[in-house]
Amino acid sequence: MSFVSIALDGPSGAGKSTLARRLAETLGYLYVDTGAIYRTVGLWVRRQSCDPGEEAAVSALLGRLEIRMQVEQDGVQHMYLNGEDVTGQIREPEISMYASAVSALPPVRAFLLEMQRQLARTHSVVMDGRDIGTVVLPDATVKIFLTAVPEVRARRRWLELRERGNTDSYEQVLQDVIRRDEQDRNRAIAPLRQAEDAVLLDTSGLDLEESSRALLEIVKEKIG
Ligand code: DC
């Protein structure tokens, strides 16, 4: 049996996770939020009071880390860190920075690569991340690069955080978005970039419904 894989890459706040989840639901595929996996590593490193930029120290911690991903009845992808459900905790803004920092380390990327590929070998997937079309699934059936201008992405993230009770200002969120973009685009290994054969979708001027429709159209055109 052959599986279909849809790679959805782009910077944070482009609407990837919401759109990817909806697309997976529509198609009946497994949704894989790879950012959540990096966030789980970030949380682990934070809990061990380890500097997320220290490659050797972070690498030494990976041996004691067991990550499991499970889609539960609510349709949400839950993340388990050594058996503990950390789905809520990995969304803290502080963990975003930890995730971004550890994701620049080669041992961390190597540790997670096989886990991601295995999911695509055993399911039809919509996988969202930064390097899915370029590194993780270079032969993905459909590749889409989703983006929006930083101000729009920051505003979306700010609204989302506010809904969860976070009081960070819009300016603060914008600074974080810009800093994380920089970090994700300029790292030496698997930087955020559009794959040559990816279709670009800019959602700056589109609301969720419009973005969702545009995305589905791109996919239908490729897989019929
Ligand atoms: O998508 P997100 O904001 O949850 O991702 C958190 C961090 O993880 C992000 O700053 C970059 C990193 N990441 C990555 O390097 N590669 C991926 N495939 C997904 C996320």
C-alpha cells in the first residue's frame, strides 16, 4: 500500500498548524505537528536546567528522553515526555525559544528524523514543520510553503496567546517572531527555506477559510 504525504513548511504564525489539521481532517490523513516534537525536546532541556545552545550537554540528555505522539479522541495530537502528557506545557512562549535553539543542533535533528519518516512510511500524512519538504520527506507527494508577513503572523500568535491567558504585548510577540525567524532561517543545518518544488501560499491577505480553500485547491490539483 502506498501512502500520500503532504509537506507543509513555513515560519511560525503562518497558520500552518490550524490549516494542516483541517486539511488532514478533510482528507482523513494523520496530522503530524513536528514543531510539537521539537518543543518536547525543548521542554526536557529546560527541565534539566541545560543551556539549549550547548550541543554536547543537550546531546547527552537525549539518551534519557522518550517522546511519544498520540492522537487522542479529541482529535488533538498529544505529546508525551517520558510518559507524561506535556501537550499544554510545550506551548509556553519560553519553550518556543528553547525549541528553536535545540532544533539548530545536529544531534537533535538526527534523533527526530527517523521518528518523522517512520510516521510517513506507515500513514498518509499532512506533516507540518520547517524542513519537511527539504529534508524529512524530500519525495513528498505535495509540498507547500506557507507564509505571511511578520506583522500578520505576530498578530495571529498574539491573539492565540491572549486567548490562553498570556499577557505578552503585541510588540513583544512581534520581536519573538522576528528573532525566531532569524534563528530558524540562518541555522547551518536544515534551515527554514522553500523547497524548489514547493508551491508558495502567502496567507497575509487571507482569512482562515480562504487560506483553507486555497490550500485544498493546491492539494487537489496535485493528487486529483
Ligand atoms: O512550529 P513551532 O513553532 O511549534 O516550532 C517550534 C520550533 O521548532 C521552531 O522554532 C523551529 C523548530 N522546528 C524545526 O526546526 N523543524 C521542524 N520541522 C519543526 C519545528
